[in-house]
Amino acid sequence: MNKSLLATEQISEAHRDLETRSTPQVVQALIDDQLHAVEAVQRAAPQIVRAVERAAERMLEGGRLIYVGAGTSGRLGQLDASELPPTFSWPPERALACIAGGPEALWRAVEGAEDDFEAGRRDVLALHPTPSDVIIGIAASGTTPYPLGAFAAAKEAGALTIGIANNPETPIVQLSEVGIVLDTGPEVISGSTRLKAGTAQKIALNTFSSTLMVRLGKVYGNLMVDVQATNAKLLARAVRLTVAATGATEAEARAALERCGYRVKTAIVMLEKNLSAEAAQALLEKVDGNVRRALGG
């Protein structure tokens, strides 16, 4: 595919005089353009729904989420993967990320890495993918060889492939089982897809993974009850969440949390059903950690 034809590589005619504008005008132009990122994700909502539903099936089988990308796309994939364990107590070994050029590329560009199809295939094969896994390839252009190589490895293993791209009818979309098109068009600074293309990817990834965690019982109502309370801020949040879920006093919530190792789900079941920490945890395990089912709701 001719990259010069890609919308993300086109020059925005509305911003040809960008460097002659005042600082407030440049700031406003960049902010205003970000609104198109939200609109692009809104249009892709049905595709995101399908991705969540297909991925949930694999996760219930014990599968992993494996994010793959280059440059900004790869960094955003790494970010989404790294935030699932502390936010939802998702096992870190089930949220992995491959970035073209390896870990160094997280903070420094590795020239030519994104063009290495075989590296993408090799990096995913090194994770020993299975049919229960989900490979999420991310590329603004939709043509990047590295995630396409990852898709080749995924198909060999029978893993589900989800492609996220900012240009329609591109290989990342066409060669995935579920394609998500975030059609953001030209950037204010031509070709700089860390701008609204990257913003749209971040929104889509947030939406995809958060919805997936909701479907997997990682929240109760809209409360983040699987949070890992690993610092003072999160310990205080665990108390607030327990109070919100049960109507208990702060002292009661804190006491329950202390008895169960600050596991919010366990504390909720303890308080609502007047159980010991051990009995509450055993009940949760019987219903795959789903608080509503544990409470008989």
C-alpha cells in the first residue's frame, strides 16, 4: 500500500500556517483537533463491542492479552497492559506487550524496528501463544510490518487477532479477525500520529480493556473492587470503596479490610453476609470472584 495515500500521512490544509500563529492559537488548534479522536472512537464503537465479546470468550478459557505495536502504538499497548494488574488485579502474566525494538524502544526510537516483520512474528512466538490468547495489533498507518508479523504468529497458533488502525482498509484491519478503524485523518503537525491518532488509540484501548474487565466481573456496580491496595492512596481508596458498596462505617470497613489483607471484594462479602475472611474468600472463589453472584444478586 502506498503510504502517501494514507489519511494520517496527508498534510492538513487548515494548518499550513501553524508556525506563524501565536502560542494561544497553536495550543487551541492542537486541542480542537483532539476532538476528532473522540469522534473516531465513537464511530468504531460497534467494532470495539465485537472485540470485547470475542476476547471475553478467550479470557474465560484462561487466555492472555498480548499487545503488539511500534513507536507510539507500541508504547500505548505497553501502557494498557501494565495498568490492568494494579487496577483490576489481572494477573501480570496474562497482560503482555511486545514493542518493535524491544524494551529500549519504550523511551528511545529504534530505527527500522517497525519494518521487521520477522521480529514481530518471532517476539510473539517466543511467548508460546495458544488458541486462548488474544493478540492486539496496533498501528496508526495500519501497514506496519512488525504487528503484521505478530498476526502471522497468532494465526499459526489459532489465537484471536484484533487490529487497531487509524486508516481504513489497511492490512492491520483486513488481516485481523476483528478490525477497529479509528479514522482520525491528517494531523495538525503532518504525520505526527502521536497526536490525535494516538489519542484515539488510547481511548479505544481504555474502552476495550475496561469493558472486558467489567464483563469478567472485575467491578461491582461501577466500583473498582479488584484494585490492589499497594500504597497509602490505594489503601484509603479501598476503605471508600468498601463503604460505598456496603454502607458500613469507615471503621467497620477498615476492620474488615485488615482481616482480609485489604481485598475489597472479600471485605464486601464479609460485611454483607457476616462471614469470616476465609468463608467470604471461599464463596467468591466458587463464583469466579463475582461479587454480585456471591451476594446472591
